[in-house]
Amino acid sequence: MESVLLYINGIIWGFPVLIMILAVGIILTIRTGAAQIRLLPDALSQLIRSFRKRNKGNGNFSSYRALCTALAATVGTGNIAGVAGAIALGGPGVVFWMWICAILGMIIKCAEVMLAMHFRQKDPVDGYIGGPMYMIEHGLPRNMHFLAVLYCCFGVVAALGVGNATQINAVTEGIGEIAHSLNLPFDNGFRILIGLLAAIIIFSIFRQGTAGIGQLAEQLIPLASILYIMIALLAIVLRLKYLPVAFRSILIGAIQPKAISGGALCSLFLTVRIGVSRGIFTNEAGMGTASIAHASSQAQAPIEQGLMGVMEVFLDTILICTLTALVILCSGIAIPYGTDPGIELTLKSFSSILGDWSSVIITALICLFAFATILGWGLYGGRCCRYLFGNSGWIYFVYAQSATVLLGAYLKTSVIWEFSEFVNGLMSIPNLIALVLLSGVFVRLLKESENAYRH
């Protein structure tokens, strides 16, 4: 099965999707005059302002809560286990391509969010609802509405894989690593038990609907993120003398992966492909998923939430993913090039610098991130399923999601990652087509909104 997925990913994440994502990002960057760079200080100001106003207003989601819900789906195992796997498979140079992907991703995410805000619909149950499917339905001609259906079909499957199975899989891998370090038994029976307990908890939460998802995300994400950033910074400070070497390996490995990996890696295209695909996996720019959460915001001006989209990518990839990569590269741990070590490489890197206690803390944070990710992607999958099947689609998705938790706890890490990247590529295609066709609307909205925002 893994070999089949690798072959399909070579096609999906070959030239078609890579070129589409990079081309859309470059086009939007040129047409907006690199707005993602120009508006970055405004995005930070908007984040601070929305945090102060997080408990005010009568909307379905505050602007800050919508950001936390989107971050819940993006900040997770991809930032911790995914970065480790990317470095092992593509070399340290993948981090550079993740940065490039993030810079282009910030303007893509801004476009996705602002268009979702522009085309969102008022809903008697969930307040505002929006996302790529509504952007396609209300922004494109009728003969292209099938793209909305395709997007939601891919979205449901992705929510079960990317936002569910990969998360619980990383949790079981981390717990297993700690158990082995303490000479405790850990077999498939324990994996199934962890999956069963997680499935029960998730089912009980999602049976209650979307009301509590944003509230839980608003509590979990800031806490887990700040703790992880502090621990990562501590590890880097303790190995500060290795920091220049780490950056050197990233920059040289971006164009000469063979020189850094000792000949274990020799394909520049592989390094670029893994960097871009894992970058998309972590920040989801180009997939359109986060716009589903942002469209629920009570913010009225599209640019207000669009700035939060810019900050989302910056926090996720430029900050957290980079910290993970630097800890690994500064740790001195031998990187098993050509394999996907999953969370094991990250835990060993932290342990080698801070001691075994750090593995326990990181695993606990992974559990929090994974739980939050399941919440965020559960919202996405539930909204996509509801778009396809009406209001009853939500409960259909809840049952399917609970079942896939058990599956994710048992399957191999590499199989789940490859499957996740495959579905991510499929989701990106209808969303990117819509972004290109509606790019003129986005540019107009940005100019109008930016002028009004600054005055």
C-alpha cells in the first residue's frame, strides 16, 4: 500500500500541484505588491487587538477564536513529527523550501480568508458559514459548481486522515517511545486502547455540535504553543554555538542536498517537493480549509480576518516549524536520511539537550496539539459533510471520525503521512482553480479594505 501511495504522490505532488501552488502564490504576490510582507506589522497589531477583544461581541466566533480554531487544525504533529520526517527524507534544505512556501502561503491564505469572508452565508444554526465550497458556489459560474462538491468530498476524507488519523498516530508513537525508554511494555494492544479512549472522548464532544469547538481551541492552542516555544528556545539557547552550522546546512541543503546528507540524498526535486508538500501540510495554504473557520468570525471587514490568516501562516511555519528544525539540527543526533522516523527523531533531539524529562513534556504537548487539531479538522470535515448531505451530514461525519481514530492508532506512520499528502494535493486543486479565477475579486477587496483599514 505504501509503495502505491508513494507512486501516486509522485504524480499529485509532482509538477501539477507544486506548480499550481507556487504559481498562485507568485501571481498574488506580484498583483498585490507583496502585500504579505507589507501587511505583516498590521497582522501583528490585529492579533493583539483581537486578543484584547476576544470576549466581546455577539458573533458566532470572535476574530481571535476563529484564528485559534484555524491554528488548532494547523499547529500539531506536522510541526513536530512532520518537520522531523521532512528533514530525514529531504535533508535540512527542506526547511528553506518550507520558508518559501510560507512566504507565498501568507498571501494565498489571506486571499482564501478574504474571499471566504466576502462570499460567506448567514446560517440560522451556526451563525456565519463559509469556505471554498461557498466561494465556488457564489463566486463562479454554475457550470463550475461541481468543484465545490469535489472539494467537500476530498475535505471529508482529508479530515479523517490529515486531521484525525495522523494526529492519534503521532500520539501513540510518542507514548510508545516514552514507554520503551522506561522499559515498559507497549504493543498493539496498548495502541488500540489509546485509540479507543480517544474515540470515546472525541465522539462525546462532537455529538454536541460546533458550539464548544472554538471555545476549547481558544484555551488549548495558546497554552500548548507558548509552552512548546519556550522549551524549544531553551534547547536552542543551550546549543547556541551550533546555530550557525544549522542555518548553513539549511541554506546549502536547499540547493545541494547531497552535500549535507553525505550522499544519502541526491535529488533536488525531492527536497523541494517534500519541503513544499510538508509546508502545505503544516500551514494548509492552498487547501482553503482554514477559511472555513475564519469565515465564522464576527469581523465585518474582510481584511481584519485576512490579516489573521497572514499571522496564522507566520506563527505556524516561520516560527514553530523553524524552532523544531533548529532543535533537531543543533542536537547532534544522527539523522536517518532516507527514512521517516516520525516523532522519534524530535523526542531524541530534545532529550539529548534537555534530558529525558523533555520527552514527557513534548509528548504531553503533542497530545494537546493532536486533540486541538482533531477539533479544528472536525469542524472542517463536519462543514464539508453538511454541505454535501444537509444538516444530518454532521452526525454522519462524527461516527466516521470516531471510527478512524482507532485505525490511526494502529497504522504505520509512513502510510498515514503519504495518504495525508495525497488527499491534501487533491483538495488543493479545486481551491487553487477558484483562487485564480477570483483573484481579481481578491485584489479589489484588498485595495478597498486596506485603504479603509488604514484610515
